[in-house]
Amino acid sequence: MKKTLIRYLVSVLAFVFFVVVALGLFSRGNNSCQNSTTDFSIATSADREAVAKSLHDNLRKIDGVTEAGIAGYLGNTEHESGFNAGVVQSNASFNETTAMNASVSGYALGLNQWDNSRRVDLLNYAKSQNKNWQDASLQLDFAINHDGTNSNLLKQGLKLNNVDEATEFLRSQWERGGAGTSNERQAKAKSWYAKFSGGAKDTAVDTATQGTANAQNNSLTQQSGPGCQTNQAQGMGSSGAPVTDMPAQYKGKVKNTNFTATSPSNTYPFGQCTWYTYNRMQALGTPVENALGNGGDWGANAKAKGYQTDTQPHVGWAVSFAHGSYQSDPTYGHIAVVEAMSDDNSHFLISECNVVNGGSGTVSFREITNGQGLTFIKGK
């Protein structure tokens, strides 16, 4: 009886051990959205190079990062804060009441100048850790692990293989600001790349590997990684060939070229056509509201809410593509913004998102003709 009991207990313990090991392997294999590295230790120093080196060395702990991606982060961080974790935008004094008001803009904090709701999230995270928000190590931990879907975007940028592309991706998709400062940020990033990786200052990636690097960059900017995406709705439409540089014949026609402007009130999923159109209409001064549905539903939903709609294109209006029209997604349709008319008014230019590098927030342009399935919506 005693031997039987011992054998039974051994069997139970062996089974429990197997389950624990299996669960451990499973959790490691499915933890694509999290980073286990939280023991960041950033140098506290007035010497920007010492802080930059410390940030570089800590970021190297993260699986899959590249020297180019880290340089892109450093170039943006230097431009935003000069590596001063305690700085308030415009060198203002810190006021907690102001800082904790998510509706206040232009009061950014820290290494990467978090603003609005992201600023509040940073402060709340610091309180939860019983740390000062000015702690650079805490800020890096927040950026990598606790900034919601923005942390996933940061990790995407850190894995890119070209300094210029990594810097611009992080500026436009993660920082989501600083339009017109790309060249300055990229110059800073290349300088850090040369200092920490031993690369040439003006050459981000060796010419022989440039094609491979670009292919990898395109792949990374098209996905957030399995399990990381919060909304899979893809609303893309295609007619003329989409291009990321505005066609030359329209450049003199479009006055407001701030295509990367974002709005803190935007609740549409990042990188989708609806997200971009909401931002762009805000920038043009003719805003639309949240909760208008998928791109193909905006026409009917906007009309029901009192927006003026038309079947003819108007510059500055949104254009909704009915489900499946112009080869748009049959389930979600598409939404874009009319930017300009051709000289003979037979074509018009649209700006849009989620057509090139889907889900990355990349803005592209197309020239199309009017036809069935298009509803034009005037913002309010």
C-alpha cells in the first residue's frame, strides 16, 4: 500500500511538472506583443552622449532590434528633448493639474515628449511604480511596454534596417508629429549610427544589402505582429496607381500639405483609412465626427447625421467608396479625401491611408475619375 501511494505521488508530481513546463513554453511562444525586458537602467547625466549611449545599450537588450532602428529612435529623441527626461515642452514649469488634463495639448513631457492622453498615461504609470515621471529608465520602460499600441509601433521601428526609414517611421507613426523636421532627425540619427555601430555617417545600410533591407522594412511596416493588432478592418480601394509622393501636376494646387497631422480626439483604429480621413479633415478645418462606421458606410451615416453629401467631387470633402466599388474591400469599403481637381476637371486627386504598407499609417495619393459608388461628404 505504501509503495503504491509513493508511486501515485511520483506520477502526480511528474504530471504537474510537465504541465508547468508546457505552460512556460506556450507562454514564451505566444508572447509576441510583450517584452520581458523591464530592467532598464538609463544613465542620469547632463552629458547627452552618455544618456544616448545608455539608451542604446539598454535597447540592445530587446530581441530583434537593429542598430539602424536604435539610431532612428535616438535621432527622434534628441530632436524632441535633447535627451532631457525632465523637460516640459517649451521649457515650461511642471504643473500636475495641467499635466493630468488629457485635453491639454502642447504640454509634452520627457524624453519623447508625450502629450495629451499619452502624457497622462505616463504620469499614471510612474505613480503606479512609485517613481518620479522624470526617471529616464521608467520612461523607456513605459515607451517599450506600457504605451498601449504605441509600444508595438516603437518596436516595429526599432527593427527596421535603414536609418532614414526607421527615423521617419518613428517620427510619423510613433511620435506622430514634427512634420517638416524629418531631415534634421535623420541627420541626428545617422550621427548616432556612425558613433555606436561603426558605420559611415552618410550611409545607413551598405549598398549591397539595400534591396534586402528595403524588403524587410516593407514587411515590418505592414504588420504589427501576431496578436498585436486591435482591429483587423482593412478598408482599401484602388483605381489609379497609388504613390507616396504627390503627382507633380497637383503640387501647386494643394495648399495644406500637412498630411501627417493627428488629432487626440481620433478614436478610429490607427493606420486605417477612417483614422487618416478624420485627421486630415481636422487639419483642413472641416472636421467630421467619430463613429461614422467603416469607410464604405460614411456616406449614408454622414447624411443621416446631417452632413451635406453629393455625387460630384469637391476639393476638401471626404469621399466614401461603397463596398466593393473601385475595387475597394467588399466588406469595409474605403474613405479618402479629395485634394484637388485636374486642369480639365475630368479627374481628381485623393489622399488616403491603408493602401500602401497597410496598417502603418502611410499616406498615399491617387488620381481617379468620378463614377458609381462614390459619395462625397462635406465636413462641418
